[in-house]
Amino acid sequence: MHDIKAIRENPDAFDAALARRGDAPVTGEILALDTARRGMINAAETAQAEQNKASKLVGAAKAKGDEAEFERLRTLVSDKKAEVTRMQAEAKDLDAQLTDMLARIPNLPADDVPEGADENDNVEVNRWGDVPSYDFAAKEHFEIASVAASMDFETAAKTSGARFVMLKGAVARVHRALAQFMVDTHVDHNGLTEYATPVLVRDEAMYGTDKLPKFGDDSYQTTNGWWLIPTSEVTLTYSVSGDVLEEAALPRRMTAHTLCFRSEAGSAGRDTSGMLRQHQFEKVEMVSITHPDASDDEQKRMLRCAEDLLERLGVPYRTVLLCTGDMGFGARRTFDIEAWLPGQNAYREISSVSTTGDFQARRMNARFKPADGSKPQFVHTLNGSGLAVGRCLIAVLENGQQADGSVQLPDVLAPYLGGKTLLGADGVLV
């Protein structure tokens, strides 16, 4: 959500920032609506004052026996009361229109975000690991002999439809091990607090984390009104909704491993093979609630937490700073981490780490109390994948594939796999 006061004070700068995203100017329409809303509020307050003044004179006219004046004033009070009611209703309607308009405008990009139209204009800022070479044709994850039988798309389609998968046996265990490894690393090495959160949330939580009203089609809603979370960013971030935190309590760093659900609206025909793009998936999320002065450094910290996981797993990756045309709706700045997938001979996104500034905090009224006793300020919120579990499974399987169809697994997973680090060609851990 945007600060209407800031828009009033510098509308040209607001439109210029939106133009960097490729969006048309909006401040003319916003300020016209805001002016009408403020005018109606003032008119209602004036009418209310006139009503109150007339009400005080009614008794005096009655006491004096001035029936004509008494009737005039009583009629005036009644008329003013109706006028106030009408004006307050109009002001409320104008306020709702303004709030809805502001809620549909994306966050403004940070000054250091490169301008661009799409992913081709993103800027690479880091690259780690050597891309593996093989003396055989690298396969995609679902084609590897040791994986194919344990990655069942046909049964999943029978039970749920397209873009679902049923994992079993050793592959299911490796998938679970990856999630446990991620959470343990975040807790034991990165100082995050683990949460187990609901996956069903109310409208308010989706709205507060900028998923509504504009992106309702991207998520699933139950018949009784709950939303299935697209990521635990929603539950973790919204946990501070309406709170006024002590400055000393910042930053608040959280992580959760949850099921996630996305309708993949608008992605028809993309990544339909394998489990790269699914309606239901698992992710380990990172969320930080910070002081505004610390949010940029916190984003760098979170980015390193995510990159470190891939380095521990031995998965080559590159990190890119997204351009203005490729950033998400609520982001002020986003870094994507892309893991190398030999089967596709390409880097593919496995994590996004974003700072939203106070964009989400304003929507959910999350503030902190400065230590100097000054008035409460909005916190800054950040979120990042640490990591997408299914995509990490793909990366581990494809990068560790061997000529005989087996998969060499990362040593860091051994404690979670009974000490085993090889997925044999027959699909059994050895």
C-alpha cells in the first residue's frame, strides 16, 4: 500500500517511479479521488457542526415559547442530520475507492534496480560452482533411471489431475531430507526461528501480504472462504499484523516448511514436463521483520542464507538482480537465485529474495516503537525462498546423475538418509 500523503507531496516522482516499471501515470486519478474524498469529509464535518449548533438552539426556542423558531430549528436539525448521513456515506464510498485503487498499484522500485522489460534485462551479480560435464547425454530429472519409477505423474493425475506428482520410496525420502536440511541450517546456522504455520488463511492475511485484490486468480480459495497459501510468506509476515513491536525486538527472523498452492494462472503450456511447475509443492520460506534502516542489509543476509544452502549441496547457481519489468508486484528489489539444471542445459529459478520496504506493513498496519520514544513507524518486511524443495530436488538429482542411471547425493544429506549418499540405478539408497 502506498502513502497518500507522499503522493500528494510529490506526484511527479511517484509517476516517474511507476514509469520505470512500465506502468502509466496514475497520480492524476488518485489525487482527484483524494480531493473529492477530503472535500466530502470536510463538508460532512461542517454540516455536523451546523446540526449541533441548531440542536442547542432548539431547546432555547422551546423555552421562550417561540414555536415558529422551534419548528424551523427542528426541521433544520432533521435536514442536517440527513445531509450528514448522506455525506458520510459518500465519503466512506470515496475512501473505499481510493483504498482499492492504491491497493492495485505495485510497489515502487528501489533506485538501484535496473530498468528493463523482462527477464532478458536482469543483471547477473554472482555465479558459483562449475557447471558439470558428462560423457553421456544429461537427462532431465524424471528421465533418470533411478528416479523415474519413484516419480509417479500418472497416479497423481488419476487422483488430482495435471501438474501434480506422487513421490515414493527413496526419492520421497530425499525430498524430505532436503526440507529437513534446509530448516536445520536456517535454525542452527542462520539464526532463524522455526514456525509451523497454517496453510489456510483469511482474506485479511492475503490482502495484507499484497496477494489480494489483484492476484486472487493465482491462488485457490475454499468454498467457505479460506485461501490456500501460495507460500508461508503470507502466514509468517501477517503474524505481526496490527502489532506495535519494540525496536529492540527487531529484526524478527522466521522460517517455515509448508505445503504451498498456486493455480499457475496464465502459465498454460510452460514447464509441463516433470515437477518443475506444480499446483502443490513444498517450500522452506524465510521472512524478516526489520527496522527500515536495516532492511537493505537484511536482504543481503537473507540472500547469502539461500545461496549457502546450494553451496552446501554442491549445486552450481547464479544470482541475478531483477529489472523493473520482471519484479513481482510487492517487491521493491528482488534477487533471484537460479540453479543449474543439466537436463535443461539452463539455469532455473530456485529462490527469490525480496524486500518490500513498508509496502506490506502499511496494508496490515505493522509498526514498531522507536527506542527514543518518538511515534511508531512502519516496519519493513522481507521474504525469500530458502529453498523451493521440489526444485532443489530436481537440481540435486540432475547434477548428481551418473552414466548408469544412479545419482550421487550431496554428503550433507547423509545424516538424514541413514548415512547413505547414493541413489542406486535400481532406485534404492545405498
